Amino acid sequence: MSDLTGFDAAYPPGNAPHDQVVFGYLGGNTPHPWTPEEWAARPERYRVGIWTRSNPVDAAQGTSEGRAALAAWRALGAPAGTLIGLDLETAVNGPYVTAFDAEVVAGGCKVAAYGSKSTLFKNPKTSGGYWVADITGAPHIYPGSVITQYQFETSWDDDTVSGSIIASLWDTQGGDMPLTTADAQLVANTLLDTQIPRAGHTSAGAPYTGTITLRTALAWQDAGGQHTIDAVTAVGAAVAKLAAPATPTVDATALAAALVGNPAFVAAIAHAIGVELHHDTPAA
């Protein structure tokens, strides 16, 4: 995949180049965190948020600032799986970087640590790789990095973004990401393990009470018990079809996380599936 053109700027420039990726600031010791309005006005297709900490202290600070950066990024509407730049300038502080990265990853995003090539690689490699400053004046990807800042301009800096990380960029036009088999299984299992009301009646004719998982309801449709495995495979395959080139794609990891965060909605979906199955549970 071809590399992308990009620029980063402390303040949104009015005469910015016609690049594909824009890097804007979220907070930290930057002079100007970009406002939601400034972000919304950008025409570039792809976005990366930056948290600046040129004077990191320790792991505790890394944890708190990783949490703050993630919150600021997601508040803008950035989807799960997208990249946050950690601008370290020339700082070297392993505990801070590791803690910052861990907090962002726990929240579903990634971190690309930025700094001078003379100091950056002394920091631990973060989940999204290294973003290095190698000022040559010509677009390139510095060995061992995924983003390279290659030119200082008056109002912005020029960057080359490796095409290999395009899936980690906030795509404001496409937004959704292709599904993997693992993603499909994640969605399938999220639904299958949801509790739904028990249906049917006991041998005495009384309605069942309580709940069972959708997985169990499906399993009870087949006396041999193989249906549980078949259901996981079938639901996963159905979800994976969304990744076909001719159909829309979804970020299944984000979808599953959203489902887990809204149990009432998941229960409603699972219950609707259960109703379609007309499942009858065995006598308690």
C-alpha cells in the first residue's frame, strides 16, 4: 500500500498543504489543544491526535495522561483502534511511555511515540510504533518507524505516513474497518453469551422463569450438543460476510465493545433471535 502525505501543526494552518493525513493536538504541554470546531473544519481524510509531554515524570503521570489523551480523542468521535501520537520531543522516560501506552491500549486505541531520531529509540516501542523526526527535506520512511517527519515549515511540519498503518488512522470518509475472522468471532461470542429470558413451559405446564444464554438456547435445539459449536461458527461466518469487498465493513472490535457496554440493547437483540428460534428449554 502506498505511503500517505501528512502534516502536523500546533495551530490549524489556513494555508495547509493538500495532504491526506492531519495531525492535531489533544493536550499535554502543547501551546494549543485543537478545539472540536477546528478538527471538524479539517478537509483531510485521515486524522491522528497528538498528546505532548516533553518533560515526562513517571509511570503514574503516564497512566493519568494516557487516560486523558484517550478521553479527549474519543470525545472527538475517533473510533476504536485509531492512533494517538505521543510527542516526547527529546525526552527519554520508559516508565512514563509504557504506562501511557498501556492506558491507551486498554481503552481500545494505539500509541505512536514521536521524537528526535537521536533519542526516540531509547524509549520503549509503543503499540502503534515509532514516529521519528528525520529532517532531510524529502519524503521518506526512516528505518524502524511508521511515520517520519521530514521537513519543518513555517506553520506546520511535513510527514510521511506508512501505508501499512492506514487501518490505524481515523478515516473520516470510510470510518469502518475490515473484519478479521477473530473480529467476527468476538461479535458472535458477545451475542451468544448474552442472557435471554427462558422460554417454554415445565413438564407441569408452568412457564419457565429466569434466563439462559443464547448459546445455551441454540445448543438445546440439537440433542447431540454439536449445535453450540455450529452456532458460534455460523454466527461468526455471517458477521464475517460484512467484510466482503462488495458489502459494507464494520469495526467488529468496536462493535463488540459497544455491545458489551449496552447490555440492555444486546439482550433485546438476543431475545429477538430467541423468539425467532421459538426455543423451548428442557425441564428444570
